[in-house]
Amino acid sequence: MKTQISIIGCGWLGLPLAKTCIEEGITINGSTTSKDKLEDLKGFKIKPFLITLNSSGISGNYSEFLTGSETVIINIPPGLRRNPTKNHVAEIKHLMLAIEKHAIKNVLYISSTSVFEDQTDFPIITSKTLPNGTSNIAKQLIEIEQMLQVNSNFNTTILRFGGLIDENRHPANFLAGRDNVSNPNAPINLIHKTDCISIIVTILKKQLWNVSINAAYPRHTSKKDYYSNCCKQKNLPLPSFNNSQESKGKIIDSSILVQLLNYRFKVKP
């Protein structure tokens, strides 16, 4: 798999992904919004670029960043929780136009299963389920997904991850000791960073384009049971849950991912 890939966003997921791709013989152009991280990226044999997307355009040497790459992986958080008025769609639209100009063949867009609405009947979300989220984040992600999918200038695969975790970023650490946690009976839909990276690399190897894939570990115990057990194992204070309202949630079915990629999940959350 000798090629060059540009990864937009070399952070929590993008950096270890870039390192894994380099081990596979891929040349990586990696972007960051922090000057302090440029030398770090260079140290990992990633060609570093300081690039920032905003609603008015792109700052940084994005032309060199994209030149020569066959595939672009868009892996940046929307940032809408911190800045709810932000126009993330406009940011990606500027990036999409730059991708067109540089004759990129393939785009892998890292999205989220939050594009699907939580409901009291816990619907099973399959590859055929149409995104129906109503939150600001969901609406913008859905618009971005559709914008990329209808663009005939490149192939697009949409990869929607469930809740992202690893050893240092475990939700139990945030919920420990908290009171009145909502949706105790909702099923969990988590995925470990190791599986995220492995799934992305497998998509690249198999050249699986023009599909939409939902990815979550096939274990959907209740939020209450899962986090209570995790806190016990980590000797953390147990959270308390709000049982006064009906829980809302969903079940992410990853069977199409398993089928298309011949994939076996590696880490049980």
C-alpha cells in the first residue's frame, strides 16, 4: 500500500492513525492547529502542516498539504459543544473545494453515530437507517455527509464511530460519583481507539469507497450496568442515575462493517 495520504487532524485519533499508516509504508501529510505540535509530528515521520479551517476559508499551506495525496481523511471534531454558533458546514465546504482543485481521488470522512436520534424504543440502527438527528451537531454532520456524498469529483466513504474510548479516555472516569445521570437503561455504543484505527486502515487497504459504515462494538448492555461495573473495577465512586424519566437511546448495528471488511473487533470496551 505505497501511497500518500493527507490526514486533517492529527490529534487523539489522527496521530496514532498516522503512525500506523507509516508502519504500513504510507507517506503521511498531517495537519494540526497547534504550532507546538509541528515538531512532534515531524518526529514521528509525519510531514507536518499548520492548518486551520474556519467559516471564511482555510489558513495555512493547504495546497502543499493536499498535493500528491490520493486520499484525504477528514478527522476533526465539529467543536460545536464549545462553540454552538460555529458553522462547521462552511468549514468543510471550503476544504471540499480545495480537495476538488487538487484532484484527490478518495475522501474518508470520520463522522459520528450521533447523526441518529435517541429514542425510547431503542431502535436498531443499520446501514440502511437514514440519519435523523435533530441536535445542532447532528444536523451539521448530516449536511456535511450529504454534501460529500453527492460530490462526483471524488469517492467518499462515511465512517460513523460510536463513543470513542481508550485506557486514558474512559467515560467511567467522567461519570464516577456523578449524580442524576440520565438515560440509565439506554444501550451503550462504544468503540476502542485500537478498533477505530484498525477499521480505517482496513478500509484503505480494501479501497472500500462510496459506502456509509456505522462502527460500535457489538455489546449493548445498559448504561447503568456498564458504568456501574466499570467504576467498581476501577475503584471509583459509583454514579447515581435518574430513573424518573424514560431512557432514550439506540443500538448501533455494525454487522455490515464486519461483512464488508471481514472484520473482527479487537478490544472489548
